[in-house]
Amino acid sequence: MSKERLRAPLAAAIALLIGGDLAVRGPGVLLDVWGFAFPYLFLFLGFELLRARRALGDEAAFLVGAAAGLLNDGVYMKYLQDGARFGGVAWLASAVSVFDWGMIAVLSLHAAAALLPRDEEEEPAPLLKRWPEFGVLALTAAAVFAIYAYDTAIGRYRYERMIGSTWLFADPMFAAAAVWLVRRAWLSASDSGELVPRPGWLWALGLFCAWLPGAQLFARLAAVSYFYFWGFLLAAWTAGFSWWSRRLWWSRSYADPSPRSASPQLLAAAGWRLVGAIVLLRIFGPFSADGRMALAFSLAVGLPSRLLFVEAFFSSRLAV
């Protein structure tokens, strides 16, 4: 039982290190106890409690992580809200946030499973014996709601994010989307052992987010240059990515239904996100101090880790 209870904090610590917070805020994030408790510990405690009731796999981990991301970035922090956009929502950023949070959840749980392997023959502890986890979740949820209600009442969100009254539409939308993702995670569990194909919308989201960083780079270079070279590279990147996507799509029928432990691609992606963030911090400093960090992290860390993740996630089943 003690081993089970260590897994959620371990996965939360890994997520804190590889999730991008180091690149945005710098090493000080390691001392932020509240930032660790929510959303990271909250996310993985919730997933472990759900998994104790039903055999949830890597797709469910992705969906639960995406739901936690929408609650944090969309409702609590409101990073995904922008008063200048339609409905007050940054739609492209929201789609990317869903993917990135799902990816970080799977990477962290997979790395935690490699460091602290699950005993599949051992029955999960009854929920009645998991009252400490329930207590932490309840206290964290209460604190989040209190902070959210206070900041909403005093108008802090409107002042900092300049969102006006559109939050009346965006907050319920993000909350409903999070509930839908958790419900999809619950329904994705398969006790039959058969390989259930990834849903089409998940394929579209994953491939789009893996293609996006390279396309954005070449599109920006083409926009500020009079040469056709960058436009040609954009077309070449898109064509090459389309070929790779098609190969990945056709290989889906050969995926092994048994969960894969210690996937080289996933462990490499997690390690690269950590090492890359540390190296870029040494060069640029955090994004809060140097705006170039965002582009450097997106290309040097985000792009390769997304490609590695998509390759592994859509060609195999992964232990979480």
C-alpha cells in the first residue's frame, strides 16, 4: 500500500520537472508547494483513485491529464482566455493545452511506472482505505474553489487577463469539456484485453500539435522574408510530416495490446524535456525574464518530445 501511495507524488514531481514550469518560471518553481499540490498532485491522486475502481490505461491517463489542464489553464489561471478573441477563448492555445497536458500526464506516469513498477497481480487497495488521498483531494479542491471565488469577486481575473464578461461563457465551457474528458477516460477502460483503436479526434489532435511548431517557425520566417526558400521549407515540412503520419496511421493495426513498459521513446522524451529545459535556462533564463525562451523551448524541446510521444502513443500501448 505504501508503494501505491508513493506513485502519485512521484508522478507529480516528474510532471513538475518536465511540464515546462522550469522554462517559464525558473528554478524557483521547485520551492512552490502550492504549485506542486495543484494541479500536479491533484491530477495524479485523482487518476490513481479512478484507477483503483477500473483498469485505466494510457489513453485514460491522457484524457484525465487534459481535463486537469483545462481546469487549471482555462478556469483557475485563465491562461486560455483572451478578451480579444471570439468568445473570449484562445482556441488554438486551448487545443495545444489539451494535448500537452495529456502528454505530460502519460510521460510522467510512464516514467513513474518505470521507476516504481506496478504489481499487476496485486489487488488495488479498497477506496475506504484511501481516505488520506480523498482528504488531500478534498482540501485542495476547496482551496482552489476559494481562491477562484475570491479572485472572481474582486475582479482580479478581469484586470490581469482583460477578459471582460466573456468568462461567463468560457469558464462553464472549460469545466464541461473537462467533465467530458474524464467521462471519456472512464469509458475508455477495456477489461477484455482487446486492442481498442484510438479515437479519430485524438489522432487529429496529436498529429496537428506535432506538426504545428515546425510549421509556425517556417511560416513566420516566410512572412518576414522576400525569399521563397522558407515557404518551400514549410511545404517540405508539411509533405514530410504527412508521409510520416500516413506511415504511423497504417501501422496502427500492428500495435501490441499489452502495455509496453519503459518505452525508449517516452523515456527519451521525458529526459529530453528535463535536460532541454535546464540547458535553455542556462542560456536564456526563464521566459519571465527573456521572451526568446518560448520560441527556443518550443523548437528545441517541445517539437522533438511531441514527435517521440506521438510515435509511441499511436503505435503501441504504454504502461501507466
